[in-house]
Amino acid sequence: MSSDRRASPSDVVRPRNVGAPIKRTEDPRLLTGNGEYTADRKPDRPLHLAFLRSGQPHARIVRIDAAAARQAPGVVAVFTAEDIADDFKPVVPFSRMPNYYATPILPLASGKVRYVGEAVVAVIATSRYLAEDALDLIDVDYEPLGALARAELALADNAPLLHEAAGTNVLIAREFRKGDVTADLAAATVRVAGRFEMTRKAPLAMEPRSYAAEYDKRRDAITLYTSSNIPGIVRDAVSESLGLSGHCMRVVAPDVGGSFGSKGSLYPEELLICIAARKLRRSVKWTADRLEDVSSSSQAFAEIVDAEMGFDANGIATSLQADVIGDVGAYSIYPWTCGLEPVQVVSFLPGPYKIGSYRGAVRGVATCKPPTGPYRGVGRPISTFVAERLMDLGAAALGIDPLEIRRRNLVRAEEFPYRIASGIIWDKAGFIECLDAAAEAAGYDRLRKEQAEARKQGRLFGIGIASYAELTGIGSRIAVAPGMPINTGSETAKITIDSTGAITAAFGVASHGQGLETTLAQIVADDLGARFEDVRVIQGDSDEVPMSTGTYASRSAVLGGGAAKHASKILREKIKRVASHLLEANADDIEVTEGKAVVLGTDRAVSFKQIAKAVYSDMKTLPVEAREELSATYTYDPVNGTTAAATHIAAVEIDPATCFVRILKFVVAEDCGRIINPMIVDGQVHGGVAQGIGAALFEELIYDEDGQLLTASLVDYMIPSAPEVPVMDVVHVESESAVAGGFRGMGEGGTIGAPAAIANAIADALSPLGIGVSILPMTPERIFRLMEQAQIKRKADE
Amino acid sequence: MTMHVSVTVNGETYDVSDVEPRMLLSDFLRDRLGLTGTHVGCEHGVCGACTVLVNGDSVRACLMLAVQANGAEIVTVEGLGSPDELNVLQAEFREHHGLQCGFCTPGMLMTGEDLLRKYPLATDDDIREGLSGNLCRCTGYQNIVAAIRSAAAKRTEKAS
């Protein structure tokens, strides 16, 4: 492993592929139905798994009668927690955090159930239809223990405990402090405050979760095909839990149909399907239906934030304090823990701003809902929503334009690296540059004039700005999730030229739509000196590298890309050494380019194929000691990681009759460092913003007081469709980071900035009516109620 | 009780016996015929990932029983182009980066084919309206609209 270092001039290879909008390698197969997602696997005579899930939010399992199901047509086995008790060790999402209780993860509910949708019984049959038929024959007697439907209720003194061993429903509590926030708030010219909420959300990948445990009876080995973005973590965890050594437990993420975080944790079903395959010595398949996916995959947000910000007379934010309650659901997930989402809210709340003093306290509270877990942006969508609302409230109170107040508070170019009040260090990035670029692209001054005209006509027209920064490509010095014991700070690349001269680059990262087969090949092609189309990238397979974790937290371009650069350079030097023998030239005089080694300034060249032949097959050309295997492996660790930043600007109009919000304009100016593939970067921004629009306007998982999910279909849980998403304008501020290649991670940002920008735009549109925005999504129903309340208040005031 | 189903899929005739009347067309295509290009995203007719053409019209394969397709002519994503020779719409999806994870893509393509054949698609709003029954979580739709717009322009060029 190595630490960061800037490329010295001799390292610099002429960029040809990096920076170009190269068409994706993945596309021909995915466009023709030749992709292979987990559900498409066709193992020999597979069995099919179906789960009986709890309809109770919190209940003791008194008795399970599965006798009839065991006799049903096609049924091969029925498993309850009791039947598999000796087949695994529980997986514990450990953390060094104080005030944290790690709930053990079990394949099936044991003793009691803690949310509606938790798997209780597994039926394995010869077809999915027959397995589901048999579920109807199982009787479970429950003794209700009282639903904990909301975090505030779970905090009450007399509330039932979800995990008795924890002794409390508060699974995690933490506080960050810097300076004397009480004194600074007291001294502030203006104080603004609010109680902000982002409701519970589903990441909702289009491919439901899917697993196929393929059993190899020759070796008593399992290959788990999984719709996961962390196949390496799953391999390590299942291997440990089932007591299978790594070479008997391979985990492959084939084509994966999106995740956005929902496929980024270990799931009980992954454990269960491997246990079943091993017990039955057969391959077993399972794919969630949409109801199962929505009601058992990890969920997002669900936080209430009481926050206050103080400003001096010049609009400089001096102080910030916040108390966060996170409704983390029934379990702490592996490996990230239930602290991941809520703790990051307080970690990132000061955002890209130079706020002097800070206090941020958070409690993660267990409730009868599926666990919250990673979701695109993790913590930052809500921390940005809160901080950006407070900025706008401060601007309004002081009579300063929202653009100007941000310009006064953002960390400036000369102030990096900058440690914000919560302790996060921002690496140099274009904070102000993004703000200015977004304002220019949006035509901010013109928009304000348009707004003045619209207001004269009584139209509800608003403009919203949101600036944010995020840590991306995090190295080993910072845990992706607080106190987590597994290393997420490095990634390995293994690049090989085989005896035919073909190039294979293997990685532990796991693309699920990001196009890593393309972008990593772009980097290898440039740094190795190969043609792009000759580089095959393998990823998402635990057998390919000794240790890996996967793709999450905007890390793969930085860590996978950095590993690719270093491994390519090592292999290029080997190629030069062999070529110097073959061409009878000094290695320093050889350039490697387009799959050939060329003596500089001559037409003397050897191809990779000729080099491979000389090394591996032809026993005469090279002396024995010069026959170095043409492969290189490098594990890259960016140590601290890097910073990405953006400003989003939205213009909206609200129809006062229907209360629908129409987005008239959406601009993103972002700094993701050196761009590998601008086409892919734009696509990531578009998709992220569309999810942010969903969070701002439509998407909400509603649980009733009995812990029942009321929005469990795609009819009731509405994600944006094509007519609801506007044309987006993306501007790139490309400043190189200090890590290898100058990359910064960027896959999550769209979802971080958009909810806040739209919330501010809606608040701006409704400001003539005296209405603020403190909860998302702002559905037409919420807007209608706020307008109604405002009207009643106006009448009362008159 | 099982039934016999005879269908033409992508020009090839399949005679399949032992089909349960309750079997969905989506499961039939994937599990009985091995055509796994048709994806199943919700099984309640909302996401559109399983869209196929049945007798020339776009249909959600999860809302139709296999036995109802007896005698029908079906086109799935496998019937459009091949990796070496993408058809016009597939090529435009690649050109405009109209796919990321690729899971909704077969349904988007089949709906797109149906739209291109039947409607003038004068404005991008018409395209967005036509796609409103197909959900994509990755692209934000912008590049899908651009791909269909470009395919429509090529169709017009070809016609004139």
C-alpha cells in the first residue's frame, strides 16, 4: 500500500481515454437482453425459496406450525429459526462507538419479530409458485408486544423494549462540540431555527434484491450470486458465519440493477440461502417481489432535526446547534451499523461553511420498521436540507440575497484544507467556483427579475439554492461508518497480460450501473499504454482479488482508479524491460502506447502479443531471469480521501389550485475533480437529481400507528417518472484533487443537493403567503394544508 | 391442470406443454423459454420493465398470463438487435447514454419501439408522456428522451 502522492512529471502519460465520452463497454450486452442479472442465472435443477414474513410489528413467536407446508406439493424443506440454529453464527455489526448497541443479525426471526416484513419461515420448493403456495399453509401464533411506530414513542419511559438486551431503545447516541455555541448564539445579531424532517424513503432500485446460491457438491463449496454492491464484504461475513473458508465461499455480483445503497449491506436472506444450499446440497434461488423489496430492504432518512443557527450583522454564520432523532428501524445493519445515517447528519451539518461554534447531538432510536441503511448521499441530503434552509432563513432575516450569504460563508480557495466545526477536513475543492458557475448557468439575476414579474401577476414562483460538500474516495484513516472495524480504505487492482497478449484488469469494486467496466478500462488503457478496446475489466467477484469491499460511498473512481493507475505503471515498467531485450534498446528509450512498445523516434516496435510470446512461450529469446510474469497487483489507499462539492439551483412554480410543484429550471455546477468520462458523470448527476426530486416532492414510506406499511406498492410509493423530471443543466468545475489521477468521487451528489434546492425554491415561492418549508417531501397535500393554515391565520389577523 | 401454449417469439415458434394457467407471461418467457432479457421489476404492472410487444402492441408481460398469449406473435428485447449489430433505437441508447444499470432498459426499448411506430412524437413532452409508464431509477430520463428523439429523427430521415 502507499500513501497519496502527486504524479511526478515522468509518471505523466499522455491522456487519451481519460476525459473522453467513450461509449460504454457494458451497453451492447445490456441493450440486447444479454446481460446477466442474478435472477437470470440458470444453475442445474435449482430449488426456489420463499419467505413467510411477519405481519406483526412487534410480537413474541409462540408457535409455528409448518406440518402442512412440509407435505405440500413440490416442497423440499421448511426452515424456521430452530431448524437452522446450529448452522451459523450470528453476524454482529460491531462498532467502537460508545453508547452503541449492536443488534445481532439472524437469518430468520428467532423468539420474536420486530417489524412487519421480517422473514420468519423459509420454504424451499421445486418452483417459486409452489413455494409461495406452501406459505399459505403455515400457521404462526404471535403474542403482540406493542408496536413502536415512531421514534418519539420509542423514547418514552414506559415504551416496550425492542431489544431487551440493549436495555433501551436508543441504539446509538453521540455528540459533537466545538467552541461555546451557547455564548455565540446569545451574541448573534440574528438567530434562526426550525424543526426539520425528512420522512422515511426507499432507495428503490428497479431490480429487486435477488440471490442464487449455487452449490458445488464436488467441493462442498458455494458460489453466491447476489444483487449486491458489496460482494467482498458479503463473502467475508457469510464465510465467517457459516464457517466456510474463503475458497469455498465465492461471492459474485453479476450485472446488478441499481442499488443506491439498498443492496449495500449484508441481508438475512443472503445468510439463509447459503445455509439452505449447504443443508440441501442443491442450488437455491430467490428474488424478492416488489412488496418484499420495499418492506424488507434497508430504508433511508427518517430523521427529525431541531436546529438553530446564529449570524452576525454581516451575515456570517457564527454558531450552529442541532438535536437529531433518527428512526433507525428494528436492527443495526452490517457492516455499517445503525449509526451510519443519523450520525452522518451531525457530522456533515456545518457543510461547506465556516461556522465558528457547533454542537450536534444525535440519537438513533429503534422502531418497528426495516433498518435504515446506506442511501445515496448518506446523512448529507438531510444535513444539507437543514443547513441550507437555515442559510435562507438567515438571509431573509438580514435582508441579504441567498446567493450572497452563501458567498460570505463558504470556505474560500485560499483557506483549504479546512477543518469544519464537526471535525471533517475539506480538501481543496471549488466551493465558491461552483456557486458562481451555477449562478451564471442559471441566469440568477434574470431569474430574480422573472420572479418579480411573476409575483406581480400573483404567481407562486420561487428560486432555491443549495451548496454542499462531501467526503468521497475515503481512505483508511477515516471509517466510512463511525467506529466500524472493517477496512474500507483500500482497493486492489490486478492487471495481467496472458500468453495470447490479452489484457485483463481485475478489481474488487462492484459496479451496479456506474459503468466501471468502461471507466476503469479508460484509466488502464492510458496508464498501461494499451488500446481501450483491448482491456477487459473484471469486477464484482470475490475470487479475483484477495480482499475487497465493493462500490459505495463514491469511492470506486478514486480507489479503483488509483489502484488501476499504480498497477498499470508497474506492468508498463515490466513491458519496457522485456521490450528492451527484444528491441535491443535502453528501457528508458521505450514508450508503451496502443498495445506496443516502441523505441522512441524509430519505427522499431513489438506488440504485447510478441512480448507475451517471448515471456511465456518462446524459450529462446529471453534469458530466464528476464521472463517476468506480465502481471501487477497494487492495493491503493488514499489515506484521507478527497472532497467533492456542488451548488444546485432550482426554479419552481406552484399551481395554487392543484398545489403541484413544477420545476422550471434545474442547474448543477459540480467539482468532481478530473473527469474520467464526462458522459457518465452527467448521467450520474441526472440520476442523482431525479432521486433528489423524488425525495423533495413525492417519495414517502408511510407506516401507521400499528407499524404497518401503507405505501408498499409502486402505485402508493411514487418515484419520479419521465414527465416529472425536468431537463437538467450540468456544469463542471474540474479542479484536480491530490489523490492519484486527480479524481474525486461523484456518484451521490445529485441526491444531496436537489432536495435542499427544491425545498428552498418552494419556500421562496410560498414566502409571499408567509409559509416556510420544514418537511420533505412537499407533496401537494402538504402544500395544500400549509396554504390553508396560512389563509386561516391571515383571516384571523385581519 | 396444465395447458399447451403455442407462440411465436422473435420469429421463432415455440410449442410448450404443461403450462399452468396461472403462469405469468413474464415467467413463461424467462423460465420456460429462457429469454431472460425481459426483466421483472414489480409484478403489478407499474414499472414497465417487463414490457414486450404482443401482436404489435406494447404489453406488460407481468399482467398477462402465458395461456392468453397462445397463438400470439411476441417480440422481446432479444428480437431487436444483437451485440454486434444494435438496431437504431438500441444504438441511440448507447450513443446518448440512455442506460446505466440496464434493468429497466428492455422495457424502455420495447415501449420506445411502440412509440416510434405509432406516434409522431412532435415534442419531447410527447416522448416523456409516452414513457410515463416505464420507471427508471438511474438516468433521470434525460438521456432516454434524447435517444428516442434521435431515433425519431432518423426514422423521419429514412421516410423522406
